[in-house]
Amino acid sequence: MRLRHAHAWKLTPAEARAVQARLAPLVVREDRLGPLKRVAGVDVGFEDSGQITRAVVSVLSWPDLVPVEDAVARRPTSFPYVPGLLSFRELPAVLEALERLSALPDLLLCDGQGIAHPRRLGIAAHLGVLTDLPAIGVGKTRLIGAHDEVPSARGAWSALRDGDEVIGAVLRTRAGVKPVYVSIGHRVSLETTVELVLQAAPRYRLPEPIRRADQLASRRKAFAAETQGRRKNIGQDLQD
DNA sequence: GCGACAG
DNA sequence: ATCTTGTCGC
């Protein structure tokens, strides 16, 4: 498949913020999803002291969450980490990985914020707009926004607010475990976002697609079992 | 001017 | 994000 985009983004932080201001209005905050069959987790890791960006997209079937395809892409890191500008550092590699899939997924679950961002264009929203695929942001920590304490039961959540606007939800995917920060990425309402994240994370804190992408993006060890409760095998490395 | 600050 | 195994606790 083709995602016609030049992946060479040589921008200054000021220019990057201008791009965000231009794209933020294009985010669709309502449900515009088709049938879900393939859901992808997106994550990025770094090698060589951060000089190489490694993006992974793991596609799982829905709703059974069985791994069906993975794609990896490595690129020289071309943008520093600047809070609020994460997508300019990670998306070039992510787009390259997406293009390597045999088919695009029906939904993207991204490690990072959606519209819970200063200019409402976190990495999940940015990726959603560029690909026009439904997308959801799942952050492990907060970028912006305030919220009440979240009840400890799985499924409980509190609105994440920036002033008067609700920009996301702080959701408990596991009882008694630190909640995750979820927000609209593109073409998915906040209500649906909460439902889908809960369905995608039936057992662990993070959604299965993101967990798998995490594995492939950081560790380089084999991860044969664990997904379906099988035996553990140490030893076999697997490259890409 | 002083903090806060996704990954 | 990354440097890194085993270990303490529910």
C-alpha cells in the first residue's frame, strides 16, 4: 500500500508547532469506524544512544487479539525529544513501518497522547490525520491536563481536562494498577476510545497490540510464549 | 521568573 | 526513550 508522504521532515521546533496548528483542526473526534478485524499497536524504541529510531507496528486480530503481522523500520533519528513535539521525532519511522504491512489495520493504538496535547495534536492524532485511519492515544504518563483520582476498579475512569475542555480519560485497565491516559486520536469518540482500550487490555495494564509492539521495539529476545500461556524458551534471538 | 514536560 | 537481574510484596 502507498502512504504518499515525504518522510524527511527537516523542521525547526517553531515550524513543527505551526504544522500542528494547521493539522489539529483536521482531527475527527466522532466515531467513523468500519468493522474491526485488524488492530495495530504502535511503539518506538531507540538504538545506539538514540541515534537510530526503531518503529514497530504489530497487528492483532480483533476481538481475539491474536498476533497476525509485525512490521519494523529503522531510520537515523532526525529530531530531538521535545515535549509536545514527539511525533516529529517518531512518526517518520512509524510511517515507514506502516508501509511495510501487507494491509493497513482498521485501528491504530499508539503509545502516547492523542488530542490530550497542548495544541491537540499528540502523536496518535498526528498519525491518524496523516493516514486517515481511526486512531487512539494511550499514554503511560500525563503530558497535560488535570483529573480527579480514579477509583481503583478496572474500567473506572476520570475525565482529563485542560481548563473547561475534556481532552481525554484517565482509565484503570487493571484494578489497583496505575491508570493509563487515553484520548481521541482520529475518527473515534472518547466514549468508544474507553471501550476499545478496555477490550484491547483484558489482562494487562497496556493494550495487547501495544505490549507486543513494545516487546519488538525494545527487547530483541525471543518472545515465543506468554501470549497464549505456553512454555518459556530462552535462547533464540530473532532479528527483524 | 518558576515549574511542568508523552517517549 | 535508555543504562539493567533479581527481588520484594500482594
